[in-house]
Amino acid sequence: MSDGLLDDATLAKVEEVLQGACGLTLASSLRRSLEPALSRAALSRNLSETAFLRQLLIREPTAVEAFIEHAVIGETYFFRHPEHLRALASRARLHQGGPFNVWSAGCASGEEPYSIAMALMDAGLGNGGRFRVLATDVSGRALQRAKAGVYSPWSLRRIEPDLEKRFLVPHPGSSGNDTQHSVTPEVVRTVDFRRHNLATDAVPSLGFHAIFCRNVLIYFTPELVRAVLSRLVSALAPGGLLFVSPAEVPLTNGMGLETLDVDGTPVLRMPLEQLWTAGESATVSPPRRDAASAFTAASLRRETPVPGSLRISSRRPTPSAPMAVYSARPSSPAPVADAPRAQASTPAARAAQDAGLLTRALEAAHAGHFEEAEALAREAARALSPEAYLLLAMVAESRNDLDAAVEAVRKALYLEPQLALGHATLVALYSRLDRREDAERARQNALRALDGLDDEHPLRGVETTMTAGGLRQALAPRPSQMGWQGAR
């Protein structure tokens, strides 16, 4: 982005376009992430940034569509929040009558609705019309990608191997070197993709037995949140389930929904006395005064984060926040010696160069080019950036090399001992390694790193919108697992 192209006044107008088009707004600390989104959108339209900005501000439809594509649609992956899918499958097994209908509201590039279909098929519902998934999104381009059903290994990094083998078909990528995976026709047939704007459109149907709207509400204004939730609740059948991210649960207070505890994670349900079973824990959500803080909160509960803080934040897959890479140059010595590299001439230029390397590394990782992502992250690490080591940890975990991931995070913490998201990432890694004492020690270290920070303080990390208050909530001890019969 050219210097001075987006002053504060122009940036506010750009955000108005985004909010008017799809209702999304950003915390003030994240508005600058719209600049790289605008640059990418201009490039996709073969326009200069100035020309594209001019079209955007007059709300030219194709420019607005391109901007939404690059500012809103973000990274996601298969089987995110697996406890939600287990609860869904348990509810579906009890269903009698016609098809079990599910709505994935804000489906982005399709990983969520396909995961829903796979989970239901794996639960024995089969493909005989026993269920149907409606998947909607505001972005036409995202829907095109979703309908194609082709994904890089990056989107598959959390799927169980047996499900991958059953529901995804590997084949060479366009370059001939990178493996891509196509969703099998039996899964594709169960999902109906449609364009829909949650901010402005009426619900596409009524009587859904489950609705997924995860990591979307946190980017709406409080007034729009209530309006959208009212429409979602109206679309639920009695006893229907509403799945939002754990951080968004407080936003549903006062909507008349019950809160079930499923594997330590809250799931919302339209009341229906007859469906309660002895094994369920169901309560009506009490009103809370701190619901506004949930706009930036997220949860570690039951979801193992990817190192680099991608999964610590409950941000993207469903439509996600724009990518924001926070990079700073600490004064601590590097934990490993690296060869010198050509340096930019000024500190500002070097900072831009480092941020550019991290951005390119993330883009390579999302495309499944892990060797390229690792090489770029190592190059960025030479600038002594903790974020670069968090990204290296993320790539290591994608190879299931958890020990290497831990080592990379420890290097990030060597450079920046107060990096709260680094400590929080170790919580998840140590838990996967069954090192419970180390995980608890890392949790305490993360909480100490948050001491003195306001709740709205944005935390440094890679591709994250996490705030200090959000991480405090995520690190809170999990309530006792009362369980839900059949949900495990």
C-alpha cells in the first residue's frame, strides 16, 4: 500500500463500505489490516491501488465484491471445534421424521459444511436423504471455491486420517508437485451452497435442526448481533442446536436459549423439555454484563491451537478476520546463529520487509507449500522476530512434529519472554504430548504475561485478533465436564 493512500479518514470510509456490504466491523487495533486487503483486491482486479480505492469508495459492485473477498474471507480448516460435530451427530441420531436439516451460516470456502456432512455420514446417517446441509456466505468467490471442493493439505491438518481416506481424494495440484484433495461426490451432493448476507437478508428457510454460525458475530456491531441472532433463533426448530464459537456464547444472553455443556464447551439449544435426558446438563443462559468483551474473546477449550496463535484465536474459518501480522524487533540476542542477509536501508523498510516475509510465509502455508513457508519463516527469523518462530512452530505441527513445534515456540519466548500467545500455544502442545504439568506451568506463565494489560489490549502473534481479555477467558480453568449423553 502506497504511503499516505489510507489516512485515518479514508480508512474509516473503507470500513464503512465493508460494514455496509456485509455488516462486518473491526476493532480499532485491526483497521490497519484493511490496507493489505485493499492492495490484494486491487491486484486481483488488475488496477492500481488508487484506481481501485476510487471504485470502492463509490461502492462499485465488482470492487466491493473483490474487497469483501480479500478483507473478510480467511483461513479455515476441516473439523474445527470437533466437539461441536460430536454434539451434532449425537442430536442427529435421535432425530425422527424427515431429513435432518443443518445451516452453515458464513461457510467461507466450504470446510465447515463439508465437515458437518462428513460427521453426519460417519455417524451412520448415510446419504439416503436423511440429512441436508445448507451452506451460505456473502462472498460469491468463496462459494465458487467451496463448490469446487478442492483443498490443499493445509485445510486438512486437523482431520482424522480415516475420515480423510474415506471422504477426500488426493490428486496432483496444478503445478504437478503439490498434492490437492477433492471432496468425494457423495459428500458434495449433501451440501447446497447459496449466497446470503447475514446482515441484510431474511433467513433462507425455517425449521433447522442445527445452525452453525461460528466466528462471525464477533465482527458485527452489538446492534447487528442482536438482529442476526434473532433471525437465527427464529429459524431453529424446537430442540434445535445453535453452534457459535465459545467466545460468542455471551452474545446470546437473553435470547431464550438453553446452554448445554458438551465436552466442556457450551452448546446452545432451543428449549424442548421432552428432549432432555438424564445425562444432559441444561440451563438457561443467565444475563451477563460483560457480553461486549466477547467481541474479542476466544477459547482454548477442547480445541488444540496451531502454534503461531492461529488457533488460539477463535477467528477464521467460517468468515474470518483479515490477516494481521504483528511483527516487532526485540533487542534480545538470537537463540540460533543465522547467516547475514541483505538488509533494507531504514528501520521502517526493514520492518516492512520482515512483515512481508511473514505474510508470504502464511500464504505459502495456506496453499500447502510447507517447505516454502518454512524457508520464508526462517528468513524472517533472522530479524529476531518471535512471530517468525511461532510460524515455524505452526509449520512443524502441521507435520505432526510436536517436539520441533515446542522448540520453535521456546525460541520465540527466548526472544520475548512476555509473549502471552507463545505461552498459551505451549499449553496446547504440551497437552497433546500428555505433559500435563508442563501445560499447567505454561498456562500460569501466560496468565502472568497478561498482568497489567487492559482487556482490549491486542496481543502480538501471527494471524490473530486475540486481546488480553480474550486470552484470559480462554485460559480460565474449564468447568467440570458434566457431559451430554451420546455426545462423546
